[in-house]
Amino acid sequence: MKYVSTRGESRPHSFEEAVEAGLAPDGGLFLPETLPSLREHLPRWQGLSYAELAAEFFGIFGPEIPAAEWRQLAAEAYARFDRPEVAPLRQLDEQTYVLELFHGPTLAFKDFALQLLGLLYKRQVLRSGRSISVLGATSGDTGSAAIHGCMGQEGIRIFILYPDGRVAPLQERQMACTGADNVFAIPVPGTFDDAQRLVKEAFGDKAFIESCGLSAVNSINIARVLAQCVYYVWAWMRLPEDRREEAEFVVPTGNFGNVLAGWLAQRMGLPVGGFRVATNQNDILYRYFTEGEYTPGPVVPSHAPSMDIQAASNFERFLYFQLGEDPARVRQVMTQMRQGEAVALERPEDGLRASRMDDAEIVATIRRVHAEYDYLVDPHTACGFTEMARGRVSVVLATASPAKFPEVVVEATGVTPTHPTLEALKELPLARHPLPAEVAAVKDFVRNHQQ
Ligand SMILES: *Cc1c(COP(=O)(O)O)cnc(C)c1O
């Protein structure tokens, strides 16, 4: 299996090369050259455990890694989840299901991909004999999940920049209280975009990348998307057989990575009823899927901060298929977008719906779901519980534990959600490494922490 760039100007890469590179050299995103069919595998996969299913799935996409090794990698990655099902599917009423994706070490769905990616980095270090430094910026969940995927791993150092004072206190503790000496949580002044810009600038320095063995951790790595496909297959197999083909997956969305994974699984032959893109008040994707116009606006901070995004980095992969798998058209549209032009795209096909929710609705929804089902949802997951979920079989993806966002949940329900992992963090010392928002300072810091 080879991976090609959405922009068509990179040579085909193997799975390992695509994972190591992250972004394609031409600035595009990697996708399988042709999408394989999952259909003939589905009957065989029915009785597998979550880790076994993930190993089978990755065997198709990363055939250069032997099957036995995939089984080991997946077993290790998902052993740190605190439920034997890894991703439990809960039924709330006759037609409503929740797929709980928050039982990993950092209590958000990003653990599904980043636990595995951490082990792929480790494998790379063992095979090449060269250590690597992972550098990324986060608005909260990605950074902590990446850190927990890499902490304590020999030959790997991880540096995560985040906007000082703008991530939730518990998210900061998840990054800065690990006690691991290969983890560097780096608050910088400004917003997430400022932190992100510093990382991009650092990656612009080829000599620096080479000398530090630098690798980017961000939401566009193909391994992340593939790891997320697995739980759609898993959930689908746990639905009653007569409901699978009508079930609509409802996906709280920011960078479009999660919903893209499900949509790709459908394109590869997983017969589901469709998807709903659930946004918060930063609703560029809602506007696109309802009106066909893709126009970025300013980011307005919300109760669901991990979805406060107006330039969904994984959207380019969807666009590639929308534009007839024509890289020249992708390049043209991406240029228009970069110049801030409003881009008129064809209305997406049937089978993709969208909804949006503002902060007041998020609070009201957390309250209603609690009253109706005696079930607590976090503010991101709440965005999925609109009235559109009624009257059809819905699987709402629960992307974070309510315990990660206790303030909003208490405001809505009077109940304080807790989790032992987070309680334990409150007692630990913070190891912060604050830096000024200057790329030279970031590069010096990374260079000086190579041993
Ligand atoms: C990252 C995140 C999202 C958004 O996922 P995307 O893949 O960016 O669409 C939603 N909810 C939570 C809790 C997250 O951490």
C-alpha cells in the first residue's frame, strides 16, 4: 500500500514513511493511493477484541510491519485504557447510543491515535538507533494525549507548546505533572495560533530539524486518522444487525479528523447510515455542510475549546474526494483559501448532515441529557445531542470525559464529575518550562534538552 499527497506533487510514500513525515513534502496530506475494501473482512472481525481489531485493520494499511508486531503494538496501545471494551457502546434509549471514547490515559478520544503513534515513534527509534524529538502545539487535548503516548519512552523527547493561561487547569496538569524527564510542557504568551506559529517556524529550519531529529505531532498524521477508523468499525459491529445500516454517527468536530475517519470507513465499505458533523459556535463546517460555502471567520472561544477551530486541517482530505481526486483542483482551492477568499464548493453528498450549538445550548443540553438519561456528558459531546438525534438510530461519539471540564458540567447539573486520574494530578508538582513567544528561544530550548 502506497500513500499519495492530496496535492499530487510528492512521490508515493510507504506507511512508515508517511507516518514519519506527517505532512507530505508538497504541503499536502497523505491518503492511501486507492482505498481498500473492508467489506470482505467484516464477518471475520466480529469476535475480535478491540486491540485485535486494530491490529487486523493496520495490517491492511501498514503491511510492511509484520502482523505479529501489529498485534503487539495494538495490545500495548490499548492496554492502558481503563475498560476492557476500550470503546464501550452504551444505549441511552430505544434509538440513541453513545460511543465512549474517553477511557484512555488522558480521558479524551485523542488517546486512541496517540497511544499508538507513541509506540510507532518508539519502534522507529529502535530500528534507526537515532533518538527523536517530538514538537507540537496544543490547545489542550492533543498535547496531553501526545505526552502520554511518549512519556518514559527511551530515545524520545517531547516538547509541547501551549498558550499560557488558556488551556483548562486540568489539561495543563495532564501535561506538566507527568514526572517524566523526557516531557517538556512549555507555556508561551498569546493564543493557540501563536503557539502553533512558533512550531511552524521551527519546522521551517531544515538544519535544525535534522540536527534534533525533529518530528511533528499534529492532527494530520495519517496514522491518527486510521487509528480513528477502527472505533467506527468496532461500534458498528456492536449495534444490533438490523440497525447498522441506518445508524447515523454524530461526531463533535473541530479539525474534521474524527468525522473524516468514519467517512473514510464508509467509503471503504462499512455500511452505515451516515454522519452528522456537530460543531460549536465556531461553525464553519456547519455552514459548509448546510449551505455549501466555506468561509473562515474569527475563532470565538467556547465551552468546547477543543473544537474552537475555523481552519479544519483535515478538511483537505475530504476536499480531495469532493474535487474528484484531482490534486490540481485541490492546490487551486487551497491557494484560494490561504488568500482568504470565500470558496464556493459543490454541496456535499447526501449522508452528511450538520448541526451547531452555542454555549447557552451546550449548558442546556448537558442539563437535559442528565435529566433525561441520568448521564453526564462533557461540553464537546453535548454538541452532538441536538434534536436531530431523535427519530433515528444515532451513535453519538463521546469525545471527552465530563470530569475534564467540571466547571460547565457543574453549572449545568449541580453535579461535580470526578475521575481518580485527575484527582491524583491535583497533588503533584507542576513542571512548567515557560518561554517567550520567540522561535529562537524555542529552538534553543529544544537544542539544550537533547540529552
Ligand atoms: C480534538 C477534540 C475534538 C475535535 O476533534 P477533531 O478531530 O479535531 O474534529 C472534539 N472533542 C474533543 C474532546 C477533542 O479533544
